[in-house]
Amino acid sequence: MKQDFIDGIGRHDTPFYYYDLDVLHSTLHAIAATQPVDSIVHYALKANSDLRLLSIIAQRGLGADCVSGGEIQRAISAGIHPQHIVYSGVGKTDREIEYALSCNIDCFNVESLAELQVIDSLAAACGKIAPVAFRINPHIDAHTHHYITTGTSETKFGIDISQLDQAIECAVALSHVRLRGLHFHIGSQILSLEPYCMLCSTINRLQEQLAERGIDIDYINVGGGLGIDYDSPDENTIPPFAQYFDIFKKQLQLQPGVKLHFELGRSIVGQCGSLISRVLYVKEGVDRDFVILDAGMTELIRPALYQASHLIENLTSQAEVQPYDIVGPVCETSDTFGSHIMLPTTHRGDIIAIRSAGAYAQSMAMTYNSRPLAPAVYSE
């Protein structure tokens, strides 16, 4: 954390989300420097839809991957052009589909044949042709937490690869949809690059099958899911974009005229954010001591939901370290950020930073226990 921020911490009520915009700019620069030529990166708003961050991302020319009508509206408000917006999600409502059609977004990522038929009927009612891509489950296990695994054979997401022929036949028969591409997303917080190699092989095979049938598409969307280093955010602030993009440059054999799309979320914003909290109490237990914070699962639910771990730092103590359980004030035993965490001897009033909280923290915040939503503070 920056020393000037630590010195000025007393000006802000805790808890709050702190965003280092220099880190965000550096991350976006790294993406621009390494992504394949003529590819498009859509930022996944579900990771963090803070308008200031979105505006910076929009200024860098990224598109948006949205999973609700509200996210589409927010992306447009931040300056992202509708023609650079794709709309995913298994439960798009009629009203959201109609709104997306009225905005003339780039594409709907369709996740079921039932959804395809509804989009066709709604597009017909408003005299439009809806651009669609099929989200395909390629039977690839990304070896991540089962709550964020999406590319295996049987999940609520996407169309199984064995049903692709049926989906294509259905799209061809409908008069108000146009098949533009294939979409894949195999999971989230993926740390091994091997699943992406497997994805390239699957896509290459599917493209050959489509070409043999005379079916032309505009693009292949390989999703995102690239993970970040939650253990050592200062040593690995920028995710390995060069290695990630190189896999697709070298192993994906795109048919002539087919564009390559990505949907990155966590890897763009994850390391620029921290959750800043103040110690309310240090409780001496029988077998352990508890550091009780004024931030909880209402501000960062990942540890309670996924058993995720974040680096936790005491910004105001330089004493000898000892183990603590770091917990929040919410009336749930699961409101725990970490057990047996080594921190400098900690006292009431100390400032705690929970690092790598730029993704799936503020965007998943809630008002359980009637707690107010925590604000955002920016480095600039």
C-alpha cells in the first residue's frame, strides 16, 4: 500500500474499498501490449461495475461482457458503445432482452435452445434480427472451485457440445436470429494454462465441422477466467497475460475472416482493489485470539462463499507476529476472513487491508444485518 494512503487513513470512515488506479492502468497497458492483433477484449462487469473503474476501462477501448440489463445500462453510462457489448447469462428476462435489442448490442451469448426461441420471438415483435452466439460447454475441467466451474458437461450454463448440431439447425430455421459465433467460458480463477490449450483443440475441431457444413461465423469468443495471485499480490500484480494470449496466438487456428474475442474480468480489476477495515476488538479465546473487524462478509463474501483466501495485512503495526483468526461483525460463523493468520501484534483501532479485493467484492456487497454499503476511495 502507498505510504501517503496509510498516513491519510484517518480521513476515511471504514470499511471502504480502496482502488489503486495506477495498478489498473498498468494492467490495461499489459493487456493492450500482449493481446492478439485485431482481437477484442470484453470486460466482464460482474467482477466490478464501479463507474469510475468502468470509465477508465472504456477509455482504453475495451468492450463489455454483461449478464443483466442493469449491467448493459451501466456499461453504456460509462462510455462503452453498445456495438462493443455482449450479453451473457442463463436467465435473461423478456424485458432485459427487449432492452438489449433496443440498444443494438453486438451479440447475445445464448445458453439454451429455449432462450434462443424466446429471443427470436421478441426480436420478431420489434422488427429486428438478433445477433446470437452459442455458448458451448466443451467438457473441459478447469480444476477450480466447483462453484465457479462452468465448462463441464452438466452445468446450468451453456449448451452441451453434443447439442451443437441441434442448436444450429434451430437457429437456421428461425427468421429473426442470426448466428454470428461460438462462445466458450470454462470457469473462473484458472491458474493452469493447460485447460486453455485443450479449449483451442476443441475449437479447432468445431470450426472444421462448421466449415464442412458451409456454416460461416464472424467470431470465436474464448471467454476469460484467467486467475490472479491472491497470496502475493505485490510480487505478481500483473497476471500472466503474455503467456495466456500466446496460447491462442499459437494454438488457435481461426478460419479466414473469423475474429477472436476475450472476456476478462477478475484479471483486469482484481489486484487494483483492497478492502480497508478497522479493528473493533481483539478477543482472547481459549485456544486462539480473534481480530474482529468492522468489515465482514457483507463487504467481501468470497471467503464465506468459496472458502477463498486473501492476503491480510496490518498497516499500522510493526510488532512481532502472532496467529489470529480474522473475523467480521456479521451474525454468521462463516463471517471469517482467515484462520491462523500471522499478523503483527494487533490492537483496537489498527487498520487492516484485505488485498486483491478489486473483483467480486464491491460487486457482491450486500446489506445483510441492515449494514450500509461501503463506499469506494480512489488513489487519485
